[in-house]
Amino acid sequence: MKKCFLLWVLFAKQISAQNLQQVTLPQAYDLAQKNYPVIRQKNLVKQTENLTIENLQKGYLPQVTLSGQATYQSDVTGIDISFPGINIQSPAKDQYKVLADLNQAIYDGGVIRQQKTAAQLNAEVEEQKVVVELYKLKDRINQIYLGILFLDEQIKQADLMNQDVDVGIKQVEAQVKNGVALKSNLNVLKAQRLQTDQRTIELKASRKGLIKTLSLFLNQPLDETTVLEKPAVNVSPAIDISRPELKLYNDQSKLIGQQNKLVTAKNLPRASLFAQGGYGRPGLNLLKNEFDWFYIGGVRFNWPLGGLYTIKKEKQLNDVNRKIVDIQKETFLLNTNTQLSQQQSEIDKLNQLVQTDEGIIDLRLQVKEAARSQLQNGVITANDYLREVNAEDQARQALITHQIQLLQAQINYQTTLGKQ
């Protein structure tokens, strides 16, 4: 059984690793958010909400208060009138009382109900703060993910560069063998081949570092063989912004509105049933100077009028807080729309650069092919050939850079808009 279990675990791990041989950007978002430590706050917020509401719910249960006192007073009530055959004893100056008070709310002005609603709205605010924090994680994933894609394209371009150099090496080797070219020409090409290999080593090392970083964020095993899918992004003009920050501002406004209702509820009259029972000296009969049991019950009404002095100011303070939230929301929308406008301009610019790069590459390719033919015929040297190969390489690297920058600008635009 143990062997079977171990085999099953190993098989499951292998399947998990195979599933991550290819990663998409949405998948990276999802895994990063699920494994980011702040996600655990959501459960804690929910637990806090449930515990708070449960405690508030107990406010509807009978409330029992136990109290006791022992006193000594300088004087007591006495009856100075004497009646024949009747001795009225005055209470003792040392008096004792143990009292149990039972209070059952009938009407509390809606305080508990409003407090429960406030607790729910406060939980929504705290939970939305977590959502906002998790959304910010997308920017970090974008940088890492696109950084890996950029390195992948650079590695591919280095391979293409090596192919061109290898073609030149074969041609010059044949010329050197036939005695029509100097060996120094061949060494120039071989040196370039080694330089390109060095560049490939550096690029792969950088990619390995970024893969490890991405693996930590996703909490999944990734290695050098992991392929990142290039995302396809369709950028449409901004219609409406659907960022989680906007819901946070709305939730905060709702909470402030609920706090106004709670202020009103706390200043309404309240009614309750009560019962008191106790044991002491004297009891309810003050003329009976001995320990005795007693009880009393009825209906209690009270109205805390002291809050009427501050209710207006408390509501004004809440209104000020709501205006602050409205200003924060307005500022956020202004900054976001400004950012979207700048990002759209960047997208337009990069689109034009990509088109220009493609035209430059076409021309550089033609020049390189002509130089290759000239090298084969011994018209130009290896240095001349490498100059054209490097020129095409630089043009292709510029295209790769602009393409990744364009992709990043498009993804950033969608993320800023709240659509990613």
C-alpha cells in the first residue's frame, strides 16, 4: 500500500509538472493571486465578520447583571411615633444587598440591526482592499512574464545570427582551403560566432533567473524548458473603467451612509422588560430589620438624550468623510484616464515603429544576401560580410524590442482599464 501511495504521489507530481510545461498569462495571474500571502486575509475578514455578527446577535438575549454591596450609613429612617403595644424598630446602619438584574430588550431603536449591517459593510470594504492589493500583483507578473518573452525572442535572434555566421564560415573555410582567402578572414567569423554564443549564455542565464522568480510567485515548479505562451491582446478604445478600486470607493461610501443610520438609531428611545431579585438587609420592607429575599419586575423605558448634543456633528463628520472618499474616487478616475491616454499614445507610436522596423529588416536582408554572394565570390572580406550581418541583427533586435514593448503597452492598457 505504501509503495502504491508513493507511486501515485510521484505520478501526480509528474502530471503537475507536465501541465506547467506551458504557461499562459491568465494562468499566471490566477496562480499568483491564489498563492500570494495576502489572499489569506479574505478568510480572516470573513471570520471577523461572522464573529462580530454572532456577538451582536446575542444582544437580543436576556442580559443578566449580578451586583452586591455592603454599606454603613450615618443615619437611617426611623419612626418617632410610639403606639401602645407596638415597637417599630429602625433599620440597622450597616446594610447588605446582593442583587440579580435581568433585562430583556423589547425595542432598542434598531441599534443591533444597524450594527450588523455596518459589520457586513465593513467586511466588504476590508475584503475589497484585499482584491485591490491582489490586482496590483498583475503589474509585477506582467513585468516578469514579458521579460521572459523578450529574452526568448533574443535567444531566437542569436540563433539566427549564428546561422548567418556559420554560412560565412563554411564559405571562407572553402576559400582558405583553396588558397583564395586569408585565414584571418576565417578567424574573424569564428570570433563573432563565439561572441554570439556568449550572448546566448547571458540571455539564458537571465531567463533562468526570471523563471525562478515566476516560479516563486506561482508556487509551481518551472524550469528552463517551460514555454510561455505569447498573449494575444485586442486593445479597444476605453469605454468604461472597471477597476476594483472603484468598488472599494463605493463600498466605503455605503459604510459611511450606514454609520449615519447607526448614529440615528443610538439616539432613539428604548424599551425593555426587567426583573430584579436579591437577598439583603433590609429587603423591600424597610421596617423589617432582618435579612430577607425580595424581587421586583416591570417595564423599563429610557431615552439617552445626551447624544442629541452631538448627533448633528457626528453626521456632519460622516458627510465630510464621504466627500473625502468622493474626491479620492474622482482623483483616481482622472489619473487613470490620463494614464490610459498616455498608454494609447505609446501604443500608436510603437505600432508605427514596428512597421518601420519591418521595412528596415526587408532592406537589411537584401543587403546581407548580396553581401553573402559577394563573400562567396571573394569580392568582399569577412569583416564586410559581418558588418551587414550585424546591421540586420541590430534591426531585428530593434523589432523584437518594439514588439515586446508594444505587447507590454497593450497589456498595461488593459490592466489599467480593468479588463485584463
